[in-house]
Amino acid sequence: MFHTGRFVFFFFLAGYLAVIYPLAYFRHDDWLILGNAVRHFADDWSFAFAPTLYFLNEEVVWFFRPFFKILPLIFFNTLGLNYYLWLASLLGFTVASFWFTYQSVRLLTQSIFWSTFSVLLFVSSVHLHFGSLFWVGEGMMNCPQLFFLSACTYAFLCSLREKGKRFFGWQALSWAALLIAVGFKESSIFHGVFLALLLLLSPTFDSRSLKSKTFVILPLAIFTLAFLYVRLIVMPINPYYVPKWNLAEISREIAVLIAAYLGPLLIWFGVLVVSSKESARRYSQALLKQLPYAGFLALCLVPYLGHSFFSPGWFMVPAYYFFFVLALAGHRAGITPAWQALRVSATLVLLLSLIPVAYRLYELRWWEWKPSQVYAQQIIASLPDESVDEIVVFNCVNPAYPDLNFDRVIGFEAGLYQMWAIHHPNPIPVIIRDCSKLKPRHANSKKKLMLYFQFPTLTWLNEQALKSKSAS
């Protein structure tokens, strides 16, 4: 089993560090968030705690994510614009999360097997973590969130093994981690429900009195309800993220969510049936006793329904809960550790989960995105301050790739606006036009930066005109 686990983990690290990360670069939301951090925190640090964001030069209602808004500034000041190091840092958060997960499951089960199970199947499920680990825009929220939530769980479980000052010390660490996680993403507030379920449902804590359990759970319940009241009633709600309840769309999104998590479970259960039908029967019975956790997972996933888009980054944090609970079910079933079944399951999950990820990357020709992304940033960085008064992009659709427009590959107006603002003190307007508006005279413009994009090529239309202007 050691060799299989080592291979899967090595594949996990090498796949990102050697294959994915060299091909990735900043795009749309990345520039938007980075521009907000670099431009606005210097003027007003309280902006981090406002549920707003600057898109162009206008502050609009967004989310309450203070630590997420601060982290890009920290990365920018320490790592510059080295996207590889940004992603590698997020990978570090994730790997540390695996350690906390392993230790937490082991505290509850006293089992190396089920601790390994909880991490190995998560690592093998490429489709569940890929969306967060290959794109900073998602990863800056989800990877630190996962790290602090897993640390919170570990500290919480450690506190329940202690008394007196040590109990309160571990509880303080658990609360600190929870508060920071909430500061990265509001959905972390539901973690208190997960901790309460662990305390109430785990046989490990059957000997604890109801009074002692209430003493631990009550502050979590008060904090959760108070935060939800402030966030949903007192603070404004992002109007662009209000769900629209279209039955067909909701049904499709539910099917995608269920399939994403059900796939690894069915593979594990199928392999378990082949290796031992009795173990499979007992495991299925134990799963039924974990139904309250199913309600909790549904609570975590409901906020992602009803939107006009679906991000694979939303899979990651619920996956932590999912494999944690599957490990607890196995321990509760009392079945003999099936190392061979886990070895085969991890391998199959890894191979099969790669299929939808590879297909989607091939469909989007994702490896061809970086050159134009880098070129756009290099052009803007190379221009002297106040050399142009407007950026105009002519977006021409490539018939072979109708979905790969400038907005998606490089950035929408707000992203390009913030990209310029990072490199220059005076922001300028950004306009994205249809390529039918392109005229020969635009190549001679000395007042505007003229760009032309047709996937995968970005062209600087008036490069000679602007360079001659700068020379003179």
C-alpha cells in the first residue's frame, strides 16, 4: 500500500508542478483581485473588511472575504508576478491540509488505514481539486480555506482529549483557524455544524455527557447564527450571485455535483464488493448511519446552485468533508482494512478522474492560453506612464473556438483596467469591441493602445506608432 500511496502522491505533485503550473498565467479574475489589493489597501486597509470590490473605478457589492483580499497583496510583495510560485504556494496549503486531515481521522478512528483512505482518495480525485489548484482566482479562496478548516478540525479534536488549560488552549487554536477560514470564504461558517456532528455522532465521544457536549457546541451555534444574521441581513448581498431557480439548470447542476462525489464512492464500493461482499454489506450499513452528514454536505453545496456559471473550484472543500465521512463510515463498519481494495480504488479513481479533466483542457486548448496572457501583461508593463489615454481591444471570434474570446482567455474590461493600474499610477478606460469595428487607421493611433485578439493570437496593432511616439 505504501508504494501505491507514494505513487499517487508523487503523480499529484509532479502533475501540478511539472505539467500544469508551467503552462498557467494570470487572467481575468486574477488581475481584478490583484489590482484591488495593490491599489486600494495602500489608501485604506479597512477596505479589506468591506463586502465590496472595485471593478473599474466603481466600488460594487461583492463578498465578505477580508483575508482573501489581503493574501494577493502578500503574494505580490513577496513573489512578484511569478505565477508558478503563486500556484506552488497554494499547493503547499493543500498538502498541509492533507496532513491535518490524516491526523484528524486518526484521532477519531485510531486507524492508519482509514486515515490513509481519507487522504489517498481525495488526492486521487483529480476532478475535485483541479479547479482550485490550477487557477489562482479559485485557489486563493479554496486552498487557504481548506487549510484553516482542516487545522480547525484537528485542534478541535485535540481539545476534546484534554482538560483544563490544555482544553482551552486547543479550543482557542480551533476558533482562530475557523475565524481565519471564514475570512477567506463565508461558506466556512458551516464548519461549526460539521464539528458538532463529529462530537454528537462519533462513537469516540459516547462517554461524554450531554452537558459537556453542549458546552462545546453552544458557542459554535451562537457564532454561526450571529454571523449568518449579519452576513445575510445586515450586509448587502452580491446581486450577481442571487440564484435563479430554473428547474432544468438546477437539475443539471445537482447531477454534476452528485456525480462528482458519487464516482469515487462507487469505485471504492465496487472494489470492496469484489474483495469481500460481507465487508461491502457492513460498509453500506455504516453509511446509512452517517445520513446526518449527507444533510451537512447538501448544506455546503446548496449555495452553488442556480448561478449562470459553474466553477469546478467549488468541488474542493466539500470533497474534504466527503472523504472524511467515508473514512468514518468505514471505521464504524468495523471491517478489516482492505489495503488491496484501497490500492485498486485509488488507482482507478486517479485514472478515471483524469478523463473529464483532460477532455476539458483539450476542448479549450488550454495550453495555448499563456502566450497571449503573458504578452498582454508585457505590453502594458512596457508602456511609459501616461503614454496612452485608453485601451481598445478588438475581439474577433475564431470559428473553431467560439467560446475562447478575449474576456475568457485574458480578461474582461475590469481585469484589464486593474492590470494597467498595477503598472501605472493613473488608470485609464478599457473598451472591448467586436472585430467588425476595426479600421485601418487604428494601426496609426498614438493616443490609444490598440489590441486585436483572435484565439490563440494577440496582436499589438499600433506597436510601431506608439514606439515612434515614445522615441520622439
